[in-house]
Amino acid sequence: MLYSLISDSDVVALLGSLGRVGERNVAEIERIMNSYFRARDALEPISREELIERLRSESVTLLDVRPADEFLHGHLPGAINAPLAELDAALASLPKDHAVIAYCRGPYCVLSYEAVAVLRSKGLEAYRLEEGYPEWKAAGLPVEASTAA
């Protein structure tokens, strides 16, 4: 027997529900959430709505820190791809007059947390998106895909 989910939003909702169940019922997950994610929440995450507003005013640079193959399959419009391992090399090409908003795979992905820490250590104004590409796409917001070079 085969089962399928109707849409990307169903998958994102299912994963979010599983994460919340894990957070409530598994002590180790709660410890990780407290020691890593919540401790780093001082990195001032921005909401999807705030990002949309900042994109309208053209006051931010979007940075997708997922691996290049994931970026090619889909990303937020206008995003620059700089996988975390290549972030130092990409720093010179980032505009210095805009805040940088980093995003990755979703609320449990550490890539955006790490990227923001690196960017701030280099003197850039940087924030992370509370959610990631899957949640953006599932919300029906515009996405782009790149063609392989």
C-alpha cells in the first residue's frame, strides 16, 4: 500500500507537529532545544511577515546557507547562495549597506544560526529567518529555481 501527502504544506505541517511532540515528550530534545536553539535566540530572528516587509523596501540581502544542490531546486526570490562552508569566501560579495537575513531548512536547522554568528563576528548586521525555505514554500509564497551551470 502506498500513501502520499497532498502538498508541500502537508509535509511541513507534519514535520512541525512531530517536532512539537518530540519537544514535549522527549527530555533529550528539550535539553537540546534549551541549550542550543533557545540560547541562541538572542540572534534576533525575524518573522516571515517582517521579511516580506523588508523585501518590499529593498533593505535586506537574503542569504540561503543551504548546500548548492538544495538552492538549485528552490529558494526565496533574489536570494544569494552561500553554503555555510563557503561563507567566508562569499563575504566580499555581500552588500555592506543592507542587513543580511540568513535562512536554511527550517526552525531546527542550525545553518542559519551559525551563519548569523559568523556574519556578526565580521561586523555585518545579520539576522536569521525564524522559519526556512520549506515553510516559505508551503505558505504559497513565491520561490525561484536555478538552472545548473
